[in-house]
Amino acid sequence: GSHDSFSYWVDEKSPVGPDQATAIKRLARISLVRKIMKKWSVTQNLTFKEQLEGGIRYFDLRVSSKPGEIGQEIYFIHGLFGIKVWDGLKEINTFLEQHSKEVIFLDFNHFYAMDDGHHHFLINRIRSAFESKLCSVECVEYVTLQYMWEKKHQVLIFYHHPLYEEYPFLWPGNKMPAPWANTTNVHKLLQFLETTLEERSRYGTFHVSQAILTPRVKTIARHLIRGLKNTLVHRNLPMILNWVKAQKPGVMGVNIITSDFVELVDFAATVIALNDLLLEEDESAS
């Protein structure tokens, strides 16, 4: 999985998003401030298509309307506005059309400046993008690849808003817990990932291990120009990857793992390779 999957492009010319504090919005009237924000808002370099081709199958999505804009268009957002959600969904669907056995998870977990009308607009966009590829809510344990292939489903949508109850193809957010360490310290992060895996619900939900470091205000103040990638990610990714390599998948282990800048190391290939451990278990059992 990728963290803030859509943030490979953010618009430094647009106003700052409603996910930001009032003080930041005031400051961001200065274009230099928006340039600096961009360095800290971007957590991925690859487009959806490139991420999919690289093996990413879980996408972490935050969305917003544009206050003051006429209509109900919804955009991706992380400090600054990204592309229209509709354009992202179409790009993902094109990949799925070409790869009928691939299954993806879209996790809509933060909504800003959206009333029920915006939500219904977005949900209808999701439905028209994927149509019969959408997998209705089911007992998590039933949803194997075999099940998805038989039903010709390819997309699971997680929707962290009460309106999920009105649509059979929206999975509730509590089926996709993603505990957040909120630290700049890689040792604290790895300890947190260990602890939350031990506390992980054994049945009935998926689980996201967010292998990401989060800058604090003082981190940004000290390293304004360097940005997220050069300050936190480059230096710590090798250690995070070593933790990933030591994991086991399955009921008692990791499920979905997300990272920033997924292409900087062999992240996707390393996570995918963990599945071989499950195959070995199956073989030894039979």
C-alpha cells in the first residue's frame, strides 16, 4: 500500500485545503509558503498507474470539495489540492480493465468540506467508475482471490463515513483499521508497529501497518527547504524495510503495509514476497 497515494501531484497555485489550520491558510497566501508546503505534502512520486504497475494494491485516499467552487466536484487533498477524484478513479479502472485478475483496495478515510450532497456525488462517481467490479460487503474471511475471480469483482471500497450504510458496495471504515504512530522517531515507529500487530483483531477486519514517519511542526521549521523525503524518508526507509522483511503474513501477522515514496527501495517487491511464506506453510501442512 501507499500512504497519501494521490499526492504525487498537488496544485501549489490553488488555495490551501480545508484540512489545514487557519494560521496556515493565512500564511499560504504567500506563494513561497505554498512551494514549501508542497515539499511536505507530497508523499509519493509515482502516479496511480505507475504505483499499480509497481505492485501497489492498497490506496490511502483523502478527499475534499473546493470551497467556493460551483458544483460538487471532489478532489484529492493533502494540505494542497490534488487531481479530481474522478480522474484518479478512471486511471485505476483502465489498469483493472487490462488486468482482470488484479484486486485493489481504495480506502476513503478523510473527508473535508463535504456535506451529504458531496458524498452522494462522490459515491455515484465511484459506482460509475467501477460498476460490476465493486465487491459488496461480505464477511472478510470469505473474500479470497478465488471468491473475487468467480464473481468478477476487483475493487473493495472502504468509506469512513456513516453514509456507507446506504450502499452495499461501501465497506465500513472499521473493517480497515490503520493505527497511526504519529512520530518522527523510527525506533518508536517500529515499536508501535509491533505493539499494534499484537493487538490486531484476529478475525473480521483487514489491518494496515502504517510504516510512515510524521513530521512535527518543528521538524518542518528546521528543515523547511529539504522537505519530507530528504528529511525523514530517505534516511529511515532502509530500517523500515528491514522490519518489513522480518514479518510474517497471515492471521497472526501483517496484512497491508503502507509507505511513503514506495519506489525508493524495493518496498512493494519485499511486501509481495512475504506471501511466499504463506505458500510454504500450505505446502508443509499438506
